[in-house]
Amino acid sequence: ENENQFKAALLISDGISTQGRNPVFTAAQLSIPVFTFPLGDTTAVRDLAIPEVNFSDPVYTNTLNRITAEIQYQQAENEQTEVRLIENGTVVESAEIDFQSSSGSRLVEFERQYSEPGFFELAIEIVPLENEFTAENNRYSFTQDVLDDKTRIYSIAFDIHPDVAAIRNQIATDIQNELVKSTWLGGDQFSGTDPFSSEFIQDEVDLFVLHGEPPAGSTIARRIANLIDQKPVVMFSLPSSYNGTTPFNDLKGATSQTAGTTIEIRPVRTSSDLSHPLLELTIPPERSLPGLVTRQSEYSISPAGQTLIRANFQGTETNIPVLISDEGTNRRLATVNAYGWYQYRLSRQAEPNQFFKNLINNLVSWSSTSPDRRTLTIE
């Protein structure tokens, strides 16, 4: 810690390491010379020690956490002992280790996973050997702060459609997602969790997922628009999305400019060379993909919108956007301008099924992350 303040170091020691890492390794990394002055009994004592334990802090719920302990030993050849992981006073895991040489070091690894957040008092403990010099260094205690890193997703459906169940089921497969479901029944009525009830806490929602749209100009449309204001949103098109004027023009990455007819299309990666987290997937060949439904129209893309996937119609790429991302200063928006995705989830072919899973997982993870947390782009 202080090597830059001195020209050299003098170490007066009996040469027996009883705490911390082996000083031979530390001295080798210094930029100043180290002079040693042997003093006292140089006979190595019979001793086990835990100089260091490596662990992550904080850790998150439902995430595998590795704890690695370094065990130093002297005069322990052909001996065996037990290393224990103790949590809140209870032994939760143990490992038997053998010492093949007289002295040296060993690494012992434990794994823990927590389903609930909180503080946990942990310790690594070595069962002492017979006639061991001291047991004071046989235990290493530390605390782990476990945080709840669940993504809280509120799904509101304005249509009864098989896409809704397919998308919700895929979102729910990730244990890090906490999914709340609601279906609008008309007027002020909802099936599931009412977003306007006193029990609903808007600030706890990390992501809104909208399936279809309510009638433009309706009271519920205005209330929903206010509810999701400044929150990240993923919008999935359904038949109600093409019934006329949309109430969510400010949220949609693409809006149709003409009242065209609905057509069957297949998704293809846009021909421009784009790098985007949502595109970290493989789109299977068109011939293996079930058809999706969208509107044949000229589209207006939002100022910050970026078209990532376009529509192929009868084997020809069109300008119809299928997936549009929109990243603002404080939230992310994504629009999926097609429906019929339930066929991908139910497909017996592995490629369309995997494409659907990757697409939904990418949409949730990207949209629910605040833009200011993006610190590194790897290409």
C-alpha cells in the first residue's frame, strides 16, 4: 500500500506466514527492493489458515454465486480435514480436502443461490487438525448483501388473441421476471390486476407490455397513456392495432400513413448492416417461418426510431417495419408491427421456436434496462 512512499522495505520475520497472502508473491510485485532479516525459530508449525475468500458483493436473487476460499497449510502431509460453509450459524455445505504435501495452498469453491433478498452472515471454517498450532486463523467471516433484481413486467391486453398467451408464457419462463397480467374487458373493467386500483403501484413497474390497442379517443386510452408515461414500453400489434387511428402515436416506433389492407409476411433482418442488442439472434430462412400478419401501408418512423427487422412479402423485402427500437434519454420503447407469433411458439421446428424465444427475451431485457446503464458496446 505504501511502496511509492519508500525506497526499500525491511522485513523482520521468522518466515512463517500466519495471516494474509504468501508474502513471496506480494514482494515479487513491488517496485522497490525487499530486504529480509530472519529472526526467531524457523521451524514451520503445524497450521491451517484461511488468508483470503473471494466472493461477489452484492449478489442478486436467483443468480448463482461462487465463493472461493484459499486454504494454506503447513506440516499437514497425508492429512485430511473438512472445510465448511456456514450461513447464519448453520452449516449449509462442506467439502473434504486432502493434503498431499507438507505445505502449500488449496482452493475450495462453494456455490450459493438465494430466492429472497436480505443480509446473510457467512463464514468459511476449517476443522482443526490434531495438535494444530492455532485454530484462530481457521475461520473467515463475511456478510453478503442479496438484492432483488427481478424485472417487474405489467402486461395489458386489449384483444383476446393467442399471441397474448404465447408472449406472456415466454416472459414467465425467466425466473428473473415478475409478470403481472391484465386484460381489458371494456369500459373500466379489467380481468386480472386492475392498473387503476389502489393496490397497483406504478413506481414498482420496470416495463409495460401492451398487446393491441384500445379505441382511439376513448377514456381508457387516455388513462393508459398517462399510466405508462415515462416508463419503458414494448407494444405488440394485434388486430385492434389496425382498426383506425392509434391512441399511442407517441409510443409507437412506426405508424401507418395509409389505410392499407392486412397481408401475410415473414420477418427478415433489415438489409443495412446494423449492430443492436435486439438483433443478437438468428432469423431462420423465410421458407421455414410461419406467416405473420401486418398492414400494407407507408409507414412513418419516429424521430429516434430504428428499423431492425422488415417484412418480406411473397419473397421480396419491403419497407414495412416489423421491429422498431426507440431509445430516448430516460426510457426505451420497442414496437412489434405484426401478429401471429403464437405459431412460432407452437412450431414443431426448432428454428422458428428458438427465434421467437430469443426475440421475446431480448425485447424484455433491452427495453427494461435504463439507457443510462449502458456503459459498454462490444462489436
